[in-house]
Amino acid sequence: MEMQAIQAFFNKADAFAVHNGMTISELRAGFARAEMQLQPWHLNGAGTVHGGALFTLADFAFAGASNSSGQLALSINSSISIFKGAREGRLIAEAREVSCTPKLASYEVSIRNEAGDLLATFQGMVYRKSLALAALMAE
């Protein structure tokens, strides 16, 4: 399966990410970069990026990386650690594969601002289904 087709699928089919202004800007085997321009609705009551927005961006990059082989992979566990807030600008999440077996795979995601400051790290594990991603894309 072509990487461009997988990238286009996630940028269209993930309604929650689309609703939140997130896109996968780069996708290759075991790697994905997702980006989001901060908007007022991404901020919490303290005026900094909401933890849920950071988690969603990391999860979106995680989804891209974990499905980059063309085999459907669904999250079974994930966690985030937040180190620094942001009030404006573009956020970039990069997901990298750490380990991959026929059924389970593990990923690390870093979220940075445009200046390169580390805002958060995310770890996730997926269960790799026997279903090809192409079957979902055909629906």
C-alpha cells in the first residue's frame, strides 16, 4: 500500500483530528509527523494548550505511524507526560516505532513547538489486527 494513500486516508477519515485542525504532514514506515496550529478552542482555562489537545495530536501521529505498514493497528494502551505549555503557534508531534511484532507494536511520540522546545512525550502500544487498512479505505 502506498504511503500517500495511507496519509490521505488519515487526513480525511479521522473526523476528530480533522475537526481539531490536525494533519499528518509526513508518513513513512514506522514514522509519522502530525501538526496542529493552536486555536483559541485548543486552550484551557489558564490560557495554555489543553492536555487533551496535546494527547489528541500525539495520538493522531501514533495512529499514522502504527498503521503505516498498511495493517490495521488499534491502540490498546497509551500515556502522556506534559512538561511545558504553549499559548500559540504550530505544534508538531513525531511518532517513532520502538518495537513491532506480528500482533503488538510500541511507539514513542514527542510533541514540540515551532522553536523545537519539548512540550510532551507520549508512549503507546497497538494491537495489530489481521485486517488490511485497504479494506477500511475501500468503504
